[in-house]
Amino acid sequence: MRENDWNDPDWRAAADAWFTARLGEMGTPVTGGIEQFRVRPWSVTHRVPTTGGVRWFKANITGCRFEAGLAEALADIAPGTTLAPLAVDTGRGWLLTADAGPTLRETPAADDRVTTWTTVLQAYSALQRATVAHVVRLGALGVPDQRVPLLPGLLAGLLADPDIRGEVDPAVPAMAGEFAGWCAELAADGIPPALQHDDLHDGNVFPDLRFFDWGDASVGHPFGTLLVTLNVMHDSLDAPARASALARLRDAYLEPWTDLADLPALRRSATLACRVTRVSRALSWRRGLTGAAIPVDEDIRGAPAAWLGELLQPTTI
């Protein structure tokens, strides 16, 4: 049996046996056909009908399997703010959760998206603040350490990777010194490291402000979360309102941090964090594609290099 092969019959039998046993112990036995609902090179999700309603099983490849233990820890660190697991197998990176209904993306918005996301981002800031005191615990669970002082070295490692370097824009290595300068400034801003989701969008949060899908997460500068969120919002907004809306979202996110610095300083840190977190995104993609459980499409194989190329571009805010 291969460790990471979602279609291997022996792997599927072992996974089915695990969550079937856990559900039986909970008094909610499986009642029908198990559906392989979502298949990715880095993870697979099964939809499992039970007497207690739908349950979801998720497995990650080796580089992302910390998600199971992280989800369990977050239910303790910040109760009610995340999708708490029903059961985990941290060694194999297996995670079992109850159905939580439609995501924010699947829910008709009661207000405009910007109003909704001001609330979402403030709730996420509060969750991040709760994790500050637990970064050592998160590291022990295998959550990648991508704190700002480490990023120049991590960038060098990416540029030396033979699977990536040939695809990277030649201008990226030449700006390594400038990148190190951004990191030095950001590391001195007084904002403590925290859990950084690294892929926070409306498909990874429920309307009741519970967050999930932690396979890209790391310990790093908390403001790096804004990179993906603001990129997604930028692409969804009409140009005339875009600049003011993105500024509003950024400031809503930053408001819970204003006890640590004034708003102009926090805004500068947000811009720097969005710049340097492009390296974190490249690292997340490399983890997700290394040892992939199914063949990798060509359109995503170049994602790590593409994110490094983004270092040459301005940020959205």
C-alpha cells in the first residue's frame, strides 16, 4: 500500500475502516455509500452518510498532514472559531468532521461582500491573537515555521530547488537583497508571530465565522493572511470601488492589532507582509505537490515558481 495514493484499494480500505470504526464508537454508524467527494494531489475528501447526518473525512499527503493535529489544537486554543474535528489520526494526517452546512461562498450574502468580509477579517484577527501564545505548540504539531527572519533562507532554498529554479523569472534571484531588507523591516515591527492561514477566502469559512482548511497554514507574520484574501477580493470588485474597499478591509483586519502599534505603522507592516508572504505561498504549493497522491496537472505544477514571480509585482494594498 502506497502512503499517498487516494485510488489505491488498500489505502481506501484502511481509511474506510478507520472512520467507520470511529463513527460506530460515536453511535452514528455509516448508513450508505461513501463518496470520494473532492480529490486533489495533496488531499482527498470523502462524504460519509451516517445516522447522525453527513460526516466528512479528509486525508493529506505527508507535507500537509499536520492539518489534523492543528485542527484539534485550534478547537482547544480558540473554541467555537474553527471547525472542530470529531476524530483525528495525527500520525496519518486523517481528519473527521461533522457537516457544517454551506460555506460563505455557497451562501447568498445578506450584505455586500465588503461588509461581510470586514466582520470575517476581524474575527480571524481575534483567532490569530489567540494563537500567539501557542506558536511553540503549533510547531511541535508540525505546522511549518515560516517566521519572517527565516524567509530569506527559505527563499534561497526555493531558488536552489531543481524542480523550481528553471521556471523562476531570472529577475527574482537578483532581488534577494531587497527581499531580505523587507524581511528585516517587518521583523522589527513588534507584531508577534501567529498562525497564518495562507489561503483565507470565502470557500474556507462558514457564515457563523468558523474557519477551516488548514493544510496551507504556517507560523509566520499574521498579516500575511491578507495576501490571498485581498487578492481574491481585488479580482471580484469593480475597478471604481476597488481601492477604497481594499483599504477598508485592510483596516478592519488591523483594528484588533492597534494595541501594538499605530495604524500607519500597521498599514506599512501589512504591505510588507503581503510582499514577503509570496514566499510562503510558494512553500505551501511545494509542500502540496511534493509526493502528490495523484498526477499533477501542468497548470498547477508551476505554481511555486509563479508565486516567486509575484515578488516582482506590487501588492494590492
